Amino acid sequence: MIGVVLLAGVQALVQLKPLDLQREIDRTAEAGGGVVSVSAGDWEAKPFVLKSGVTLRLETGATVYASTNAADYVAKPGEKAFVYAEGAENVAVEGKGVICGRGWAFREMKGLRGESQPQMLPVLMRFSRCRNLRLEGITYRDGAAWGCHLRNCDGVVVRGVTANNHVNHTNDGLDIESRNVLVEDSSFDTDDDALCFKSESDPSFPVENVEVRNCRMASCCNAIKFGTGSYGDFRNIRIHDCTLVRATGNHCFSWWKVMPGVKEGISGLSALALEVVDGGRMENVKVRNIDIRSGYQTPIFIRMERRHPPANNDFPACMRNILVEDCDVIHVSQGLPAFLLEPGEDMRLEDVVFRNIRVYNDVPGREMTVVSMRPQVNYAMERKVAGHIRGILFENLTVSGEQCRTKFVVEGRDAEHVTHDVRFKNVRVFGKPLERHSDGVVVGEFAEGVFFEQA
């Protein structure tokens, strides 16, 4: 069978051998479980379902190409995936081989951008309500939509995987909507979000007890993101010892055409984006020892609003107990702040600590907004009211690199949406201590309890 593949970014014809993975998986599951091994070679397979007790092993040199026939994919909305498992236990995909989604074959489907795309286009891998799932060693690339979606699973290990997803607008790397998850020693390089936490399939299922360590993320959108789907809980999440770099490719996002000051052909929006925009809640999130290299316009972005009515009207929508510390940041944007905090819709942003963060300015002669915090109202909000900010600490923050003018902006919105208790402790800008009367410091009328301290 002759099939179209991408070799070094160029379409080519190669001989693909047909592979009936579903038959082998079914046989192995009926025998009580075991390993289904794919030997070296170029294989083409139809979408398949993994079952309890089965490990799919891709040997070194094995590349499994997904079918490009849309009729081969399950028609049920939200379930289109090349690799799929639902309600399975003790399943794994392992080895040094490759899974290729051939997403370019679905690229020209019109009217499928934004959040509708993962529902209509096939996700490369989706694991739904599984227990004791392991992904180890594999490479997956070129999906039509998301790369790997962990939906409402319990007990997941992702170790030593490599994702390269630069075909369509919604080419995420890893979407986590699960609990008790470990992601380590992995690399995600994507057009859309590289590592993304979501809560939208079942708001009653908390996304909790997740650790991400020793990983490399690269994105043309957000390297690490919470949201945009955020109806339920995010809690007890640790991300540490990771490096965020510029993506190796950019298929869909031309930021230099729409964002003032962006000149790079490959550029991401945010390195770390914490977004609760559907009435959910985020608490006890710790981000530590992150190296944010050049290539992101807003290194740290916090956004809160309510695009849709919450799943539970009594749900106390908020973001609290957030810690970001021991990070190195290269800031390249000429228009966006290094730290942007924008809560809306009466949602509460409180008890957030930024500690031991070193910001390096890479653009000489410009005005750099280091911090901008203000309750916001925008067109996407349901109720069109601002949010609340309380208890923000910047401690041991330094700004160095190319000399430029800087701004630190702390504002409330109105008498009902006042920003309270903001502290800048041991903040130095190009070697000078930051004080309330320093050039570029703006404390607005509706900001109370804003303090500048030096040890």
C-alpha cells in the first residue's frame, strides 16, 4: 500500500504495510492480557481501542501511521481518536516507536477552528475513565487536533515521551483532565498549548494530585496552560524543574501580524497561563524552578472570567494559594507585561506569591511593563463585572539585562472591586530598589494596602 507521509516537512510517497491492531488487541485481551508488539517498519492502521490488561509496544524503528479516511473514525461526538480506551485498567503504550496522525489530511476541513476542532477532528490519543495507565518512551506527532487527552482517568504515568504537533490550530501536546498523574522526562513541541490542564468533560471530577517534572515545553501559544475549559476544580498540582523554549515550527499562529511589537516568526503567547474562565476553581498550585527562555510574549498570565454559566451556581469560583518561585524569565515582548493579572466576573484572585524570580529584558530602548494587575471586564464575560484581587506578594524579584524604562501597575476597578494587600518585597530593577516613588510605579485610586519593602 502506497501512502502519503511527511519526511522532513515534505510530503512523500512511501510503502505502508497494513496493520490490524484491533484484531491483535482483542485476541490478547481475550487471553487475559499481555503485550501487542509492533516491529520495525512503516505501518498503516485504522483507529483502534485498547483494552484492560493490554500493553501496546512500538519497537525501535516502528512507525504507525493513522488512517486518513474520515469514515474509519467513530462518529460519536467527542470520541474520534486514533488510539482510544474507555474504562480500561492496566493499559500501556510503550517503546521507542512513533505514532503519526497524518493530521495534514484533515487540515482543510472548513469551519473547524477553536474549541470545536477536537470534537470534530480526530484526536491522536484519548484515554477516558481509565485506571493505571502508562505512556512511556513513545513519540507521537502530526495529529489532526490534540496529541494526547487524559480524560477523567485515575492513576497515570507519562514518562519519556516526545510530542511534536505542528499541523492544525488545536495541536496541543498533552491535555490533562485527570487525577493522580505523574508526567516526567518528556518533551512537548506544539502549535497550540504544549501542556494543558482542562476541566470540562465532567465538572464534578477534580483535576488533582498532578506532578510534572523534568520536562521541556515549546509552544506557539501557551507552554503551560490551565484552561481554557475550566468548569470544575484544579487543585494540588506541582510543576517543577522544567524548561520552556521557543517552538521548532509554526504552522498556524502568525502573531507578528496581529500583535504590536512582535517580530519573531515563531513566538508563543504565554509561558505560564493560569486561566479559570468558566466559573471553576483553582487552588494549591505550585510552580517551581522553571527556566523560561526567549520566545514568549507574556511569561506569566492570570485570567479569570465566566464565559458560560457555572456548572453549579453555588460553586465558589476563585483562584487562590498559588506559588511561583525560583524561575528565570527572558522577556521579549514590546507590548505585553511580564506578569499580567486580570480577574473578572466577581471571581477572587487571592494569596498568590511570586518569589525568587529573575526577569531579563532582551529588548533595549523600549518601555517594559513588568507587572500589570487590574480587575477586568471584557466582551467574553457573561455578567460584565470586574473581579477581586487580594494578597499578592512579589518577593526577591529582579529585573536585569538591556536598560529600559519600566512600569509596575497596581489598580482596582471601582469602589466595589478594590485591589487589596499587594506587597513588593526586595524588588530590584536594574540594580536599584523598587520604591513607591520610583519612576514607572502606578498605584491606582482603587488600590489599597500596596507596600514596597526592602530588607
